Amino acid sequence: VRMVELLRVDDRLLHGQVAYAWCKNLTVNLIVIANDEVTKDQAAKNAFALSKPAGVNLVISTVEKTIAFLNSAKGQKYSVLVLVKNVADAVALAKGCEGIDAINVGGIREHGDSRRYTNAVCLDAADEEAIKDLAADGVLVYAQQVPADGKTDLAAMIK
């Protein structure tokens, strides 16, 4: 059993579209928001708790603690949707956890000197380099907002 069903980069983290479309499409019983800032933001934690689907547990943790949890015996018992806010955090998880061979990029709004790759995904130079490195390691990094959309290989689009 692959415990990390989906590792998703979405700068909004958990919102209705993600929660319902992906949880229905995948058999997940745990959503982990891996983000160091959100762990310190009680208002955000309360909002995310309200937007999770019924019957799915929610954990909000730092990236480092998420890696430790996913590699633990306890973590193996869950079917997990992991949400991160940026490509760098996704890289840390992919490199730190066994069995993550794909990263879904659902939404990254314009930031810094980013370029638009799809209607929902803007990547800056650091993101592009990280995605190329992941692809070289055999990790598929693809854009896909909802399960019904096709997957777009981002590494193939980066020149």
C-alpha cells in the first residue's frame, strides 16, 4: 500500500476544490498540511479544520515533522494526501520520504519573477531548477488542478 496517495503543491493549501475532488478520487483518510508557518497561525488552522471533508482526519505540521511521521510505523497506517504551499517543501518531502514518485502541482499564483506554465501554475527560476532535479531523479512533477483534468508534465515544459 502506498501511504502517500498524493503530494500536492497548492499555495492555498486546503480549499473546497482540493478537499472534495481529491478526497473523493483517492481513498485518503488523512490530510496532512506540511507548512512551517501555518503551524503557528491559529486562525488558519481553524479555517483549514472547517474546510476538510467529513470522515477525513487533518494534521497540520512542520515539513520536518511531516517527513518523520510519514517515515514512521504510525504514518504507514494511513492513506495520506499531503499538501504543501511551494515547490521547495515538496522537494524536501520527496527527498525525505520513501515512495514519493510523483508531485502534483495544483496551484501556484504569480510570485517574484515567475512565469506562467498553465492557467493555475506559475514557476520561478528556483522552482524550475527544483523540478528539473526531481525529474532527473525519476520523480514526475505534473500540473493538474482536479482529477478530471489531464496531467501536464512540468519538467517537459521547462526549457
